[in-house]
Amino acid sequence: MALSESDRRDRQGGNAGNLRFLPCQLPTQEQVLGTMRVGIVGLPNVGKSTLFNALTRSRKAEARNYPFCTIEPNVGIVQVPDRRLAILEEMFHPLSLIPAAIEFVDIAGLVAGASRGEGLGNKFLASIREMDALVHVVRCFEDGDILHSTGNVDGLRDLEIIQTELLLADLESLRSQLERGKKRAKALDKEVIQSCALMEQLIEWLDGGQPAHTLSLPNEEIPLLRRLCLLTAKPILYACNVSEEDLAHPENNPQLKAVRTYAESHRPAEVCAVSARLEEELGDLSAEEAQKFLAELSICDSGVSELIARSYRLLNLASFFTAGEKEVRAWTFRLGMRAPACAGAIHGDFEKGFIRAEIVAYEDLVRHGGVAAARAAGRYRMEGKDYEMKDGDVANFRFN
């Protein structure tokens, strides 16, 4: 399949989980679609910076045994594990292989009272407000050598501390916005009046201890909610940081069980088990050495690759592919995007002059063994401007 020409990337790094890739390049921070960002949050000393280092295969974040060793957020572009790329590599033998990528941000630890400014809380909450989704790291292991900001390990209590601070910060923000909105509503601006009504509804909802993300709203009010920039409206994933001993059977960890029960009963959120310390240690090993080490521990995966994949889905993102002799590449798009917008992710001119998209589903391409065979089987098709791209589409865009 002919590959559309695109700018070459010059940013190295990322994490491929347990996959082996050709020497590959990642998009720069500015080139990641829509600068979608996942913030890593939690109390101090729960493993946020260690997890960040594991995700990015770096030592960019300070990981020390004292609170607030991270002040300014650390930013890293992370490779999204996708086993389909390895199959496409075998089919096309490209010169380069480029995976999809998302941006992770290591945000300093929050403490009780952050909404009132405790522990530089205002600064940290402002950083969270800029994120599109959150990975909330919850410490679920005991270690007398690692200090805990509250004196002892209790994952459910720690989770509720963060949740409470985000709720309180949202309530303060809503009340301030509502006061300003009521003054503007006197001009009978219909949208402002609708926004004020939504804010009053949200204040009542949050006062009941419920995050904004759990409030069911009609579709026409979703844009209004987004403009309010609420912390508890962001999709969230709970990353339970367990010991390497617990990783083989995380379901036996009582702390993780409590977090999972909370997530199921209080808000729609996924729970992922990960051993940040183990994964950081694996970063110093080759892929073969890492696999052997994990096998000795009866562990298939430390959980980081699954965490990345789940974070990708949390942002409502998926991947389509371009494939040829020069390059096989996964491109990021938001589910629901149409073909011209996805073509624009490659180059703006592709969207402006879009004619059609030549599409074959990844499964059909693999089943038939190549583009020619898929075309002969009638699985290679032409799609127009109204086509909604699907995860796994292998595409070639025609443009004027």
C-alpha cells in the first residue's frame, strides 16, 4: 500500500511494553494529536515518579523517599504498545516502524488540604486542570523503608483523600464561575443562562460527594461541561502500585480489592495493577533479559504496557495505519473522526484536498495475506468524506 509522505520525526524514546520494534521514532510533543495529555496524580511517595520513569524508560523524574521531591511536572512522550505493528512489519518489511504515542505528565503529589493551598496545592491543581485524563496512582504495598505521607498504607483512604480535594477544588471553581455567570445572565444570553443552570446542578451533585464525571447529561450540555474545566469531569484510571511479589496474583491484594470495589460502586473507572519499581528495574535490561526475568517471577507483564494501552482508550483514542516499503506507522485519531480529518493528521493538505480513502481492515489484510489478495477478495474498498475511521483501518488517502 502506498505510503503518504510525511515529515520525519526526530524525537527518540518511549516504551514498547514487551514488544520488539525496529529502531523507531516517536512524534514530537507538538505533533501528538491535539496535545492529549494524561496526568499521573496521587499522594506523595506512592510511586508516581517511579511509574513515570518506567513509562518513559527514563530517569527524568526524581524518585526519592521524601514528599514533594517533584515540584515542576515532568513530561514524556510514550509509545503505545500495539502487536499489530509487528505483523505489519513482517508483511511490508519497512525501513522504519513508528508506533502511536501519547503524552504523560508526572504531577507532584497532592495532600489533604490541597484545595486550600496546602503543600503547594494550588500549583498542583492547576497542573491537573490542564490534563485530558488522569492516572491516579494508589500505593498498595507495605515497605517500612519508604515513607508514607499519612503514616501508614491504606489505598482506599488515599484514593478518597485525592477525590475529596478534587471535589472541593471543583466546588470552589463552580461557585466562582456561577457568580460571574449570573451577572452576565442579566443580558439574557441564552448560553450563559444554560451554563448557570448546569453549574447549579453540578454544585448540588458535587456537594453530595459525586464527581462530575458520573452526572448523566444530555448531549447538548456536554460542550458546556467541558468549558467548565472541572477536575472531577476528567476520565480516570486507578493504577494500583503493588509489590513484585503480588504482581503474579494481584487479585489477592486486599488494598487492590478495595480500590476495585470503590471504582465499581462510585464511578466508571478502570483499575490496573502495576509494579512501578519492578518495571523501572526492567528498563535497565534488554527485551530478552526482561522477559526471562519476568518468567522467573511467573509474571507475564509488569502491567505498564497494559496501563499505556488503557490510557489510550481512556482518551477515546484509536489507531489507523499507513503501510509501505518506506514506513509502517500507527496514526492516532479520536473515535468518531471522519476520513478527511484523519487524513489531516498526516498532513493538512490531505484534508483540504481529500478525494477518497482506500481502506482495508487490519484483520482482512492479515487474513488474506496482503493488499492484492484483500482486493481480490473484495475487502479493499473506497470510502468518501462521511466515512468514520475504525480502529485498525489500513489507509491510503487520495487527495488533490
